[in-house]
Amino acid sequence: MAEKQIEKINNVIVTEFAKTIEMFDLSPSEARLFSILYLEGKPMTLDEMSKALGKSKTSISMGIRNLLDLNLVSRVWKKGVRKDLYVAEESLYKKFMTSFIHKWLEATTRQKLSLKEIEKDLEVKKELFTGEEMDEEFYEAFSRLKEMIAFHQSIEKAFKQIKPPSKFHSNIQD
Amino acid sequence: MAEKQIEKINNVIVTEFAKTIEMFDLSPSEARLFSILYLEGKPMTLDEMSKALGKSKTSISMGIRNLLDLNLVSRVWKKGVRKDLYVAEESLYKKFMTSFIHKWLEATTRQKLSLKEIEKDLEVKKELFTGEEMDEEFYEAFSRLKEMIAFHQSIEKAFKQIKPPSKFHSNIQD
DNA sequence: TTTTTCGTACAGTTTATTCTGTACGAACTT
DNA sequence: AAGTTCGTACAGAATAAACTGTACGAAAAA
């Protein structure tokens, strides 16, 4: 099989896989970088990745740092090799899903709390201003607010349902 | 209660709520537009929204169209009113979650299939080229590919778990 | 029919994001 | 110590995204 052909197949795989990775809120370049590294399987240097992606080393350096921050990549050390080496994390599902769920829960919880603060505030005001002319508008907004909070509640519930498995389990079938 | 103050509270609510909406892959402006419309509760015209957001009518027109495409907003008609009127959908959770889950399932399923195509292709090549020098590299990529497919499988499974309720149910507690 | 009001297509501008080249400190090699 | 090789900070260039003003067809009003 010609080198060219392998190259080509790899490119298709990477492109396809990167699309999925992008859905976890990585930029297209970050997604591609991760995909390359993951497909490669073994540690790579900045220069290798730079060459593989056709981008500047600076760019790769930045990208790798982001992936490191997200715990999707780690630096490894190999005897005799001076350059930094990086590998993609193995446990795809665990890593991605965990941080995905975490992100959602954190955000919705926070926003729900903010809305509840406002609600509490309005509860007080409601007491003071019963029987004025802006009541209708006021109650309207108030009930919307309750709905928004309930919305957040439901989202939280949904994401808590998804339990990331403690270890990546391959159920390759169907 | 002064107009200014109501204005201010509304602004806080909208800002906070928009953050959540953004997480469903809407742009910041789209999210804000939806939020305004939702909080308002009653139908609004392009001009009203334009004023409320401080953006050009063109911009609102585009934004509303996107929201329409996503089924998050609908056009309503009111006797005697010539301008187009729009309202935000009521069933927040159902609308957002349904399209969210749908988006994920569609994408991952599609990508999984692409990868399986490639896999099938490689299966064939594997037969023809046993005992050559590139076998190691080949098998490496091959096993990665299997892992990627399994990854997609797991994502599918996770999202299928989340069943959007047929109707929005408020469970306001906790 | 003529005039006004609406909504949106289009083109150009502004703003934000991503990428690159240069430069420099740190660590390794000789 | 002098010379290489690395990684990254920084500033500017390229690219992409968001927004706006003008213009025009369709529909309503006069």
C-alpha cells in the first residue's frame, strides 16, 4: 500500500473524528490537533504536529496548551528525547463526557441561583407594591421568571442522569 | 416602582437567562433576542425588538429568521396589526432539549457511519496485505479506529438516555 | 394610482478570532 | 564558554463573524 494512500485514509479519519470532537466545544483547529494526536497513538513532538497540520509551531504550542488545560492531552517523557512529547488521553468517553456534563451542571446551577436571587428580591417588592398600576406587567415577568428557574431545574436533572462510566467500556456491537 | 428600575431588573434577568440559551449553540445575539422575547411574554414587532436590543432592524430580522428555523419562535397574527409579530415558544425544555438531543444523535450517528465505512474498507485491505512491512502502523490505526467508533456508540447511548418529556413539567422545588 | 410602510437582500464596514514571524530565555551539546 | 535547539510571549497579518445602511419589491393606505 502506498504511503500516499495511508496518508489519505488517515486524513479522512481525522477529519471525520474532528467533527465529533468539535461538538465538545473545541475550536476546529483544536479538534483536529487532538484527532491527529489520538490517531497517531504514540507521543508526538510539536514539530511533528506542526508538520502534520501544516501550521506554525507557535500555533501548535498554543493549541496543545489548551488541550492540556482541558486534560485531554498529557506531556510524557521519554529517555533520550529532548523535545517535549505529548499524547492524547486514552479514555475518550470518560474525559469528554465528564467535562461536558460538569460544564453544563456548573453553568446551569450558577444561572439558576442568580435567577433565584432575583426572584427573592421580587418577592419582597411584591409585598410592598400590591395594588398599584404596574401589577399586571410585574406579575407577568414574575411568572416568566419562575418558568426560567424550572427550566434550569430540568436541565440539571437531565444532565445528572448521564453518568459517565468510571472506566471506558467498549461495547462494540451493532 | 420606577420605570428605570424595572428596566434594570429585566436587563439582569435577560442577561442571565441568555447565558443558558447560549449553551444550546445560539450566538450571543440570538440568545439575547430569544430571552427578550421570552421575558416579554407577548408578541413583539421587529421594531420593538430592535429598540429593546439597540440593534438595526436588519439584524433583528436575520436573528428572528434563525430562531424561526430552529422552531424557537413563531410568527403570530393579530387583528388590525400590520407588522409581523413574533412570540417565543412556551415549552422551553421540550423545544431546546429535543433539538439539542436530535442534533447530537444525528451528528454522532452520521460520523459513526463514516468511520464504519472506513473500517470496512480497511478490513478488505487487511486481507490483501498480510505480512508486509507496514503492518504495525496499520494495525495501530485500525485499533484506534475501533475505539473511535466505540466512542461514538457511547455518546449515542448517553443522549438516548435523556428523554425529553412530552410536555414541560414544572417541578419547582429544592 | 400614488404614497407610505414593511421586511429583507446585498454590499460594505466594524469587530473578534485565529494564525504567523520575530525574538528571546532556558536548557542542552560540544 | 560558545553555539544549538526548544518552547513560548508578543505584535502584527490574515480570516471569519457580526452588524449596519441603502435600496427595492410587496402589500396596505390614501
